[in-house]
Amino acid sequence: MIYLETIYLEKIEIFLLLGLGICFIIQMLYYSIFFTKILRYKAQISRGKHVFSSNSQAVSVIICAQNESQNLSKYLPSILSQDYPVFEVIVVNDGSTDESEEILGQLENTYKNLYRTYVPSEVKSLSRKKLAVTIGAKAAKYDLLLFAEASSEPVSKDWIRLMARHFDSEKSVVLGFSAFSKSQGFFNKFAVYDNLFTGMQYLSLALLGRPYMGVKGNMAYKKELFFSHKGFYKHLNLQAGEDDLFINEVATRSNTAVEISQESITVNHLNDLSIWREMKISRATTQRYYKRDSVFFLRVESFSSSCFFLFSFALLFIGFSSYPIIITVGLLFFLRLLVQVIVINKNAISLGVERFYFTLPIFDFILLIYNIYCYIYRFYRGKNDYTWK
């Protein structure tokens, strides 16, 4: 009986070790090839291998705001004072009840390139966010539409120039990065880490010719592209998707460019973690509508990471008295962590984000759990994710 149990345990250990090894190899491939794409692209730019347009095309910056008076007062001047020949800034006021209108009125007296419009308060059974973007696009005088949030602050006066330099007869979409501002607190740092990892995913896939999303805090596309696809017509039933689903629909290998220079980054000053939480849950809702190859690619990475932790914990539990198993698990865990620290922090430096060391393995594990929570929670939200009630 003891002999049979020993054989049974050995088979389990072999199975778990094999699974752990496969997951380790998959993770190493993702981190060494996929997540280094941004770094290699940036190196190519520094060596002059990419030629950008020298024409400074007129740009319409669109910002949708709802009760953002403080953010508009703090950060809108940094957008209005960009070093660029011809551009306008359109703020779409989405039913604000604070002092937004007063702030915008004061700024209009100083900045002649500021224009404002609004979403009618009586609008129902529609996504107000998507309607705000549509109103902003219709109000735009120029063909290049560049998007930011009321809480966004460009890190340099060259933001518009760097995002606009990619547009030509072939490129109609430009994806940038919007970093979360540095802040104190465990969960604030976790949100920064999650945003960085999301950026690494969508920017890397775009550089591999598989663009699947963008973020409304820093992306651009042509006005003609927006209206030729009838705006958000294909997903009007969803509240969310004004950034990721539209890019998922229109972006291709040939018409999409990526801008990752540090001077092109915008910083999103999140004052409330509930905003980030809502972004996560909304993304969990819209992700099922992404292109299948992109979803598969992302889920393989997530699944291999989850199984790596699962197999590691199972082996440590079953083989807690076996030194070879403990050493093997510890070695693979350390090697994976070492590669993560190097690759993620190099990306963090490139994208102007704080680095992670001792918190990285903790955030890495918590992110897996939190993503599962977001996917489960969206089912309980039910009709709140849809425009019909």
C-alpha cells in the first residue's frame, strides 16, 4: 500500500514538474521576445531606422470631461500651450454640475485655440462617453483627432508633434502610452504596475502587427477613418469601448503606428482608485469582442503565468520534504523573477514609469487574482454594461 502511494506521488510530481517546465518556457518566450519589442523598436528609432513625416498637419485635440473642473484647471493649460503650429483643443462637457463651464470660460479668454461643446443632458439609452467623442469629432475642424483625458498632462510641449509625425497617406491610427502618476500607497502602486503591464501588452502587439486596443488618454486617428466606419455603430449597445473597441475594429498592421518616446507620454493623474477599478471591469467586458488572435495571444500568457504559480504551489505542498523538488521550483521561480525584473523595469524606464523590485512578484500574483475577479464581477453587473436597461 505504501509502495503504491509512493508510485502515485511520483507520477504526480513528474506531471507537475513537466507542467511547470512548459509554463516556464512559455513565460521566457513571452518576456524575451514579445515584451522586449518596445525596447527593440526604441533602439531602431535611435539608430534612425524609422523615417517620420516632416509635415506639421493641423490637429484637433479632443477631451471629454464630466465634473472635472479641478483637473481642467490644473492640466488643460499644458495641452493648450503645446509647441505646435496649428491645433485646436475641443472640450466636450458631459453634463458637468461643478465649475467646469466657469473654468473653461476663463481659459477661453487666455487661449484662443480652446473650444467647448456639450452632451445634451436629456440623452438616454446611449453611451454618453461615445456620444461625447462623436460630438467632439463632428466639431473638429481638422482631420487628425488626438485624444486626451481631463486628468491627462503631457510630459513635454512636443506631445502633439510626436504623435502627429506618424500620419501620412498610409498611417491613420497612432497609439501612445498614458502613464499613471506616481503616488504613495500599496494599491496606488499596484494600479501603476497594472497600467504599465497593459501598456506593454497592447503596444507590443501593435508593434508585432496585431493592434487590438488603445487608451483614450493618448491615441490619435483620422477623422475620415472615424466617420467612414460610422463611428461606434458596431458596438452602440455597450457603455464602454470608446477607445479599445474602436481601435480593435479599425486598426490594422498597415494603417497603425506606435509612438513611445518619453516626450510623447501623457500622465494620467488618478485621484480616485475607483476610476481605475471601473476601467479594469469595463475592459473585462469589452475584451470578449477583441480580435480572436489577440485574445488568444494574451490568454496564453495569462494562463501560463497562472499555471506557473499553481504548479509551483502544488509541488511545494506535495514535495515539501523533497529537496530536489524544492530546489527546482525555487530555481525556476528565481530565474523567471529575474527576467521579469529586467524586462519590466527596462520597459518602465522607456515609458517613464517608476520601477518595481521587491513588490514585483507580489503585484504579479495579485494581478492574476484581480483579473479573475474583474471577469467574474462583470457578470454580476449585468445590464449596467449595456445602453439598454
